[in-house]
Amino acid sequence: MKRPGYRLSSARSLLGTALALVTLLASALPAAASSPSPPTSAGGSPRPVVTVTQGALRGQSRDGAQEFLGVPYAAPPVGDARLRAPQPPPRWNGVREAAQQAPACLQFSPFGLADPQAVSEDCLYLDVYRPRTARPGARLPVILWMHGGAYSQGTGTQFGGRTMADLTQSVVVSINYRLGQLGYLDLPELGRENARRSGSFGLMDQLAALQWTQQNIGAFGGNPGNVTISGQSAGSGSVCALLAAPSAAGLFHRAVLQSGPCTLLRTPDIAAAEGQARSFAARAGCTVAEAAACLRAVSGAALVEAARTLPTPGPASGDGLLPLPPTQAIGNGTWNKVPVLIGSTRAEARFFVALTQPRLTAEQYTAQVLADYGAAGPEVLARYPVAAHGSPYLALSAVMTDSTFACHTAWTAQLFASQVPTYVYEFDDPESPTLAGAQVPGLDESNAHSAELAYLHDFTMGERPLTPVQTALGTRMKRYWAAFARFGAPAAAGQTAWPPAGAAGTVLTLNPSVTRTTSSFGEEHQCSFWRTQPPRPL
């Protein structure tokens, strides 16, 4: 495992850099094309065939569900199509094999834990999971998942949906979208080539996947009139952007935001994004006069190298695709209003501090807090003393968790709750595994960023398998999420009632031993104090 060897000088830079390391990747299999795979499953039953707009797909039955993998939702964005808006996928003759996942999109921040073995610019594919009994016309709720990874790495292929589909009678869609500067590059000359005059191609990909879902999910038994968009970390930031994008209106009907509150994951304005894009083009060896043609001609490896110390900021606001920053659009009521489920993990920042400052001393902790928070530093130290947390690592993790993810989740939920039904959770399993390869010996990394993923997905990147008690919690979580997708409220039969946040800020705590509601989330994370501090958006 490769670990950064430098000390970061501020909480903001620590989170901003560490977020580029999130969503560590499982191996992706090669793209699925027509092949002589047998038309029957291992058990001898016929493999399922579904016909979409582009042609017929042959999937497979597995673990009580059916899956259709490596399904193209847009044309390959390669060659002259690089850095352009996505186009409809081509049609095909015969039956296309859909039993293998497609490669991950080109990775702009490969981390070295378990990066994908197969990556490609030809990556605009999705995976569909449905119950084994689903048929066209079943009108099952649809959950469309967008992975995280700081808009620069990750893949939808590591988030299987078989268990969710079978357990909850839902249709699950997991997508890839373009990453790094192939997905987010706001040069005016690129924007002039599309109707929305935008360089947020990754966001356009997500819109294209939603449009494909609207056109085709009925063939899988899904209901195009009941689509929930969901995402974690940068995937949650993508949900924020879709909520604020006028062109996304009507494409979805509920929204789930996991560990990526809109008030924290701010979008750069067009001017700032253009400046960063110009710097990137120059690093790639492209002059202003020939930037578009040059960027389409250089190798993918050269683009990744040019971005090494200039990570993408994600989608920009102020163009035809995203006219307003999501927080502003939500605040003034000009957004795609749907019911919202939003939450975070109990100790988000443990993941980032463990990756960057695992052996922090008490002296270093004190110096860093005083440097970061200036005049407020002594009060921060008084509120988060090392003695009360057990170690400098845990104290700094608490400072960063509360000042960023936790309180921004509460504040974003307040924006939503004044306008739509809003349900807030906190994941709290003190024994939860971290991501594979990220565990630092001797550190408690439970409840860290991404901890909940193994409980909601067929997710193979956990540091260890879930215990039976944790699997039971995962089952309850899946039922909550699916009930929200089905009804717009997480009313799961036989489980603890989950009321809307309302004015009291009610939060459901998801714990293996007891699931309960609380109104003390803000007090526990000291959000009244953090609201008095200058904002520290990522």
C-alpha cells in the first residue's frame, strides 16, 4: 500500500487531498461484447434476455437475482468524441452478451490499494440488477447509483446490486461516468461545441444514463416514473448537481445523498474552472489557440500526468447545464424538488487522517489546530482535548468530522427539510471494517468515510467480511433505502420508525445493536460552534 509521506498543513487541504483517494477500486473485467457464451445458466435454465432501444441483451442469473452487465448507455467518447457531450449508443444486431462488466473509466488519481486492472476511455456503460421474477410491466422502483472518488477515480462495477434487488424487489442501476479532466474541463472552446455550453461532461454522462434509464428500464421491470438517484462522496455531489440542473427535471423522483452534503462539496464558478482548465491544458502541452484539437490528440496517460498535481474540481456552475451552485439553487427553491434521504458516518474523517497523519503526536495536533483555526484555535482545543478522545489521531478526526461532514450534513438537511420530506441518518457501527488495504495497525478506523458501503451493496472492497450481526444491519438498511425509493419515505415494515427531520432535526442512528431516533445530532457534533467559524468548503 502506498501512503503519502507529507504532513498537510490544514484541515481543509487534508480533506481536499484525501478525498481524491476515496473509493478504492476492485478489479474491473473487460468490456462485454457478443461472444459464444452459452444461452443457459450454470443450473441449466435459460439465461434472461431483455430488448432495449439498441437491441437485445442476454444477462445471467446469479445469487437470486438477474444481472445485465456492461450495457452501453452512450457511444464511446473516444477519438474526436473525446471532450464532447455524450451521444446515443449505437444499435447492434443479434443478441449482445451482457454477462461481463465493462472497464472503469480512465483513472486520474490511482491510489495503489486495489486499482482497476482494466481501464479505458471507452467506459460509458452501466450494470442493471433485477429480481429473478421481474418482467416487463412490473413497475418496480428503480435505484440509480453514482460512485464516489473525488470526480477523478472510481467505477460503478464495484457496487453490485444483486442482494438489494432480490431482497427488496427493486431494480438497481450502477453507472460509470467520465472522470478527471476528461469529465470536467471548462474551456470555452469545448463548451461552444454543445448546446449547454458546458465542460462538465461527467455530469452530462449522468444525465445520459438517466435518459437511457427512462427509455429502457421498463423492459427490465422497472418503473421509469419512480427513479431514485443515489450516490456517496463525489457521487453525492453529483446528486446535488442533478438536483440543481434544469435539464434533469422529471428524470428522477427521489434523491439519496451519502457522505457528500451539498453545502460542503461546493462547485467552482465558470471563471475559476476556466482558469484551472487553462493551467491543465498548458501542462498537457496544449496552447490556447489549439487547445481543443490538442487535448483530443494527446494520450490518456499524458492527460493523467498533467493532472497529477491539479485535480479536477468537479462540475462547475454558471453555465447552461448548472446555472446556479446547488446550495444556492436549493436555498432559493429553484431546484428539482423531490423527497431526500441524507446522512453521514459517525467518524468520517478517521479515513483521511489515517491515510495522511496516522502517527500524529499531541504536540503536532496542538500546533496544527492553532495554525488552522487562528484565534479560535484555543477554543477548538478546549472542545476537543486529546484526553477526552484517547489519542491525537482520534481528536483530529473528531474535529474534522464535525466541522465538515457531520455539521454540513445537518445544515444541508435543514435546507431540504424546509421544502420537501427529508430523512436524515447517521451510520454508527463501532466495529465496522474499513476499506481493503487502508487499515493502519493499531488505529480505530470504524465509522470512517465509506464505512456504510459494504452494508448497502454487494461490495468486495471491505477490509474484512461483515459479521452476521453486521449483515443483519445491512439488511435493515437496504429495506429502509428501498422503502424510500418505493414510497418516498423509509417506512420499512417491522423496523424502527424513521420520521422526517422536521424542525427538530430528527436523525435515525443506524447501529447493529439498536436503531433509534435522536434530536441531539447537532449537539453531539458541536454544530452551533462550527456555524460560528468561517466556512471551509472542499
